Amino acid sequence: MWRIVMRGALILGLLPLPVEACNATVTPDGAAAYNRPDIHGIAVFLPEVLENVVDSPFANLIKVVNKYYPDGRISLSIAPVRRVYLDISDQNADFRFPIMKIRDGADSQTPYQFGHEMLGKVSFVLYSNKARPLDKAAVLDMANLNKYQLAAPPTNWGFHTESVVDLERSLKMLNQGRIDGVIWAQEEADFLIRKLKLDNVHRSHFDDYPDVIFLSCNRRGTYVNQVLSKAIAAARASGELARAYAAVHQPYRDWQP
């Protein structure tokens, strides 16, 4: 785990905010003060973009946000997928990432709240087997809805998916024709496809989504959402956020393995 302390020009004048209802699920606050300034985040290990918390592209992006958060320090650690996405009762995590916001109002369908400010836009790709190539239209076709066995991040896509626990394993299963598709951010999946030389995979652009953090539904989560959203907005206004995010995710690239 790393800890960074940076000073910036942002002055935060904060008032306590009410807890935002997230599907009527509220995580109890811990014993510590909800407005304590130091913030800890946990993130999923992602090939190439978040392999460590020292100098990987996503870690460097959080350092930029920390530069515009002068009231405290942000620490970061990497945890297994299940802990990051499913164990929302873990009070050691003030925020979690990465996650994409599929649609406006998605908070009401989840047991957590999304960050008010996005870090950037992430391009998601539908990976299918070359023998049975799929595109977004095929997946969303009502005649075929829930017909395909798809692996994706655990969120409400509007159709059935299985949660990806190990991206490498899911892509290998796809390459062997054991599942129909994988929906994932292009940088991490493309990296593994090239590394593992998976040549039975077909790529198709699925959609671009806001890349955000997510937080518990309690006073602590709402407080952290407020302060980090202001820091993210300030980093974006400076131009530094966009430069750092460009090392994490790029617009969709049209190529085939």
C-alpha cells in the first residue's frame, strides 16, 4: 500500500450531507468520525493499467486527484474482485474502483452510490469467438435476450451475465468456445489477448461509459463522494486529469487478433 500527501490550491468548504438512498441499502457507519480527512480506496488488479499501487497508470491517476485534495491524504490498495465489488460492508474501504456507470439513476439499482464526477470515459468491447462472432445488436435483440453465455463486470447490464472473477480465465474460455462472449474494458482485455496469443477472439465495440468510483451508502460514503468529486473536478479543470487518464484508457481502437 502506498500513501501520498500532496498540497494543492483547492479550498474545500464542506457541510454534512444526508445519506443518499441506494436501493434502500444503507451500510452502517463505523465508530470513527465520518468526516475524517484521510481516505482509503481499494481497487481491482487490472493487467497493465493497475498491476501495482506505486507507478501503474491508474495509481498515477489517483495521485493526480490527491494533488487537488489538500485536506488529507489518499491511500490505495489492491484487493480481489469479490472483495472490491461484493463486500460493501467492509468499513476499511472509503471508496472502490474502477466501475463504469451504465446509465443515469443507476444508484437506485445498487447497494452503493456512484461518484458525482467521472475520471474519464472507458471504451468497452464485446469479445466473442471468431466461429460465432457477436455484436451489440445481437446481444440486445429481444429475440435472443439472455440466450448467450456472457461474462462481464458485476453490474446491471439489462441482460443476463456471469460476473468475471478472473479475466484471464474468462478470455481463455472464450477462445476455446466454452462461453459466447466477454464484455470488458479494451486495454486490460487487449493486453491479455496479445500476451496469451488468443487468436480465436473477435472484437466489436460495445459502448463507452463514465469511469467512476463507488462508495458505501452512509454518511462516510457521502462525505468522501463530495470531497473526492471536488478534487476530481479541480484536476480536470487543470488539464492534468485528462493527461493522466490517457495513459489508462483510450478511445476504441478497431483491430482484430
